Amino acid sequence: MTDEPDPVPSSTAAGARSLKTSPDLDGADGQRILFLTGRLAENAVRKVVDDVRQQVGFEATVHVLPISVAALMHADWVARKLDIDGTYDRVILPGWCQGNIDALSQQFALPFELGPKDIFDLPEWFGGRRDAVDLSRYDIEILAEINHCPRLTDREILDIARHYRNDGADLIDVGCLPGERWSRVGEVVAMLRDEGLRVSIDSFDRNEVEDAVAAGAELVLSCNATNREWLPQLGVEVVAIPDTPDDLDSLDETIDALSAAGCPFRVDPIIEPVGFGFARSLARYYDVARRHPDVAVMMGVGNISEMVEVDSAGVNMLLAAICQELGIHSVLTTEVINWARTSVKEFDLARRLVKHAIDNHTLAKHVDPQLVMLRAPKLKEFGDEALARLAASLKDPNYRIFVEGGQIHVMNRDGYWRGQDAFELFDAFTSQSGPLDASHAFYLGYELSKAVTALTLGKQYQQDQALQWGFLTIPEPSALERRHRRDKSDQ
């Protein structure tokens, strides 16, 4: 083996760069375009370029430079190796190419530009360009509750509050404990306010509420027949709720009392967990909107995301859609149970998507994939024929790994192995290619582990790249990048 494993060949020949980075794509019709690639990606690039050429109408030439992996190109190297034979309007480099692209444009007196990082994104890169979607707008305010605050230290409370703020929360809700008066609530609210945070207080205890409001809390959760006589005296907004979830008449009475007192309020008809009247409770939001069309409404979405044993991202997306369509402009959520530990961020992304979809009367898909975490937004596959051609063309001992067609594919110059069991594959290719040193065994074991994960979940696998987990993705330096870092630190 060589001293450095190769990344995936074809799929790194080009990749997903923002469409907006490519100039004048609308003017490609009739142009003469030169595409540069490496040896291992040649077949895939020729096929994709030919398909796009027929759709868009440009003339295309694919030029293969003397390098196996196109992703390893550098502009300085291209400047030395490229000899342009013919006349072209522009040159498209693999999206992973590093270095000063402008210097190439100057040297060859031609526009050079980076293509997509994945060659299979080339059709969209040319024909699917559209204006960037503005996801900065939203209508729904997020209240993120810190549960059981009296049980936490100030540092813990502050850390959670900062986390919520960073993930998109607009207000930090201080959750107290029923039946236990908390003497320090005012100090904690003041601490959060000093941090620049907006704060609400979740308590029915008069002393706790008064202390919190005096320290800067701007919203009180909640108000019903038990406290509607004194709450309006505090001069802050409150959340009106029914005395029991299905008693909308009691909610009407609280609304009337608050209105007569001139107290600002929003209402929460109470969403109930699945198994305890979820659908019926949704209908109450319609009833409240009919009874009080000018009243602001809130929903405690944590009653659903925390109370149903399922990954919370999809739940939050649907709840955000319901709130947007019903005009519910604030939600209360939590991150207590493990499967809902990123609910604030999920709802922040979801409220932006649903705002865009409803305002533009368009589907909430192919807009932003950050909430697609379990699987992949789309799978790109080479196909059996292309993989077989690639395997037959390999001349070096480095292993290439692919996941498609329900199998893991491993290949190098010594053979082509496929299957679903990583241990069996490892035994098969090492028995034929020979034993591995520790670093390469570790590398291949790590990559095969990712491949099994991708195979199991239906995720896109790309060797030497991180699996994509939506907004939870942790960037993963490639083996080559890690090698360069080590070499640089040793100097």
C-alpha cells in the first residue's frame, strides 16, 4: 500500500458548490466549455457532461489531467500540467481544486471556475439555478423553558439559557416547581437579564411571579381563574389558559377579566399529548380562533415533542406548520428528554421553512436540508456498470469504498469485493491484498463503520468525508488533511 489512502475517486471529482458561485450559467447555451478531471473520474464526468450538454446546448470537451484523484488538484499544479488545445469560452475545474483560480484565468486568458464538488450535481449546477431562498424571516416566537430551575446551579441555568439563545430561542422561560416557593427567582431572572436575555416566568406562586417581574420578566405563564384577580396588577403580559384543557368557557372568562383590566395577554388552549386527546385539543385552537379572532395564541409544543417516543425533528416541523397555518405566533418548548435534546434548533429551522413555504405557496422541500438528519435528502449512485469499469481500471493498492445498491463496495488493483458485512469484507480483501499496518487498518475500519451506518440508514456515503446529519453534522477532516496537519506541526 502507499502511505496515504486515496479518497473516493469519481465522487470527489466535483461536488456541491453553491450555484451562486458560478457566473453566467444562464449564458451557457452555445458556449464551448472545457471540463478538467482526473483519470479515475473520467467515465463519470464524460457521461454527466454529455447529458447536461444535450439539455443546455453548449459544446463540451472533457480533458483528463495526469492525476488519479481529481479532488487532489491544485491550481499551481494545473498551471504546470494543462496544455489547452483548442478555443474555449470557459474552463470548469473540479469543485475540490485548491489554490488561486484567478491566476489560472490570467495565465490562460480564459475564465476558470470551480464546478460542483460532486459531478452528479452538474445538471442542477447548470440548469437548476435559482435565486437564493431567504430563510431569515419567521412569524413564530420561541419560548424555551429551563425546567426545574430551583434544582440547578446558576452556572447550569446560564449555560442552558445561552445554549437556547444560540439555537434560536427568543425568550428564556424560567420553570419553577409547583408547591415549592423559590426565594432566589428574582436573582436568577436578574442574572439572565444581565446576560441580555428576554425572560418569562412559569409559576402560579404569587411571590415567585412578583419577584420575577420586578427583576425583569416580561411574560407570566400562566393565568386562569386561580390568579386572574391579582396578575393584571403587575403590568406585564400573561398567558391565559383554561382551568382544565377542555373547558373553553373558563378560558373565555379569563380573557374577559384580563381585557377588562387592560392586561396584555396571549392564550394557550393547551395541546395534549398523543393518547390523551391530541387531535381533539388541536380542534380547540380552531375554536379559540373562531371565538377570539384578534387574540394572540401560543402553543406548548413540548407537550408533544417530549411525550412521544420518536425523533423530534419531524414532530417539530409538523407542529411549526400547524402553528403557521393557524396563525399561532408563539410556542413553548423544552429539551428534557434525550430524543428532543435539539428541539429549539429544530423548531427555529422549521419556523423559517414553513414561513417560506406558506408565503410563497410552495412545498417545503429542496429548500434547506438541515432537518434531514436520519437519512439523506437524495442518494447519488454510480451504478453497477460504472463501478465495474472503475474497478477494472485501478492500478494502485489504495482502497476505494462505495455504498449503493444495498451493498458496500470495496476495490483496488487486487480485486473488487462487495457485501453487507464489514468484517467479512475486511477479511476478504486483506486475505487477497495482504496484511495492513495499524494506521491503514484503523482508517479502513473507520471508513467501513461509516459505510455500514450509511447502508443501514440510507445515507449518502462518500469516502473520506463526514456522513451528513443535517445541522448536527460535525465536519470531518480527510485523512489527507490530517496528514498535512501532522506534517506542518512537525516542522
